[in-house]
Amino acid sequence: MELLGCTGGYLADSHLTDNLGPQDPWSSSVVWEAPSAGDCYITVQSYLAVSTGSYSLTVSLSDTVDDHPGYIEAAHAIPVGSPVPGAIDYVGDVDIFLFTAEEGRTYQLDVEVGTLGASILNLYDSSGGFLASDRALYERALSIVWEAPSTGNYHAVVGGQGYSDSYTLTISPLI
Ligand SMILES: [Ca+2]
């Protein structure tokens, strides 16, 4: 199953082998947070190209509550120096944070993973340019040490696998 935006752009997908439904092992599901109102398209296909058969498709409002938005326009602004708790609330959830850094200062971004398994921490500038990343397959803390090239806003993005898997993000100035 694949979710597409009104212009056909990819939004999310679910493959039977890596995203089993929580109740029915033959179901697959996508939980997705809409950044704006509009039309979307869903494509459904067999994971095995040779399979045919019937299915039912249900689109409903999820009761999943996401603690931190997954799109830049609504990113939570967080203070430097204070731990911020978060959780990966559904498969594919990413949490985006906004913080302000000062030119020439070095910062350490730490994610203590709690119950979060496979995880990733990315750092972007205010225009979405990629700056740095750390990732782990198992329950290992993530860390990025980085010097701000200019004063301004930056985005830290935390992602991972699982439902309601907790973490703590701390951004600390080193120098
Ligand atoms: Ca979340």
C-alpha cells in the first residue's frame, strides 16, 4: 500500500513484510500525519508480483497522538541545554525540532534512546540542507558534535522504528 499526495508525490508506504498490522498478520497499515488539507491517492498492490486476490481498504482518523510534529512548519522550538522527551508514535513517525545556534559555537546533540530500537538523528539548516547524521540499529545512544557556521535556526530530526518508543533529546553547547 502506498500513499501519494494530490500531485502524485510519494508520502508513505507499507509493505506486508516489514509493517505487519498489529492484529491481523495478513494486514498492512500506514499511519500518516497530514501537514495540510488536500486530496491524496492510495495505491494498493500485491507485494508478490504474481499474486492476485481480494482485499478491503479502510481510511480512518487515527487515535494516535504524535507528541512532536513531523513537518518543518510546525516543528517544536526547544531550548538549548534542556532535555526534551519524545516518542516515535507510529511506524514512519519522525519528530522535528527547531533550535537556535550561535556562529562559531560547538554543540552536542544527544539522543538517549530509552525503549527506541533502530533510530536516526539528523541535523539540517533552516533551508533544509543536510548537515550531519548519526544512526543505530540497536538501543544505542545517538550523538552529533557540530560547529554552527552561522547564527540562526537549525532543525534536529529524530526517527526510529516501533510504536510509542521513547527517547530524550538534549542539545548542549560545548564551547
Ligand atoms: Ca512523535
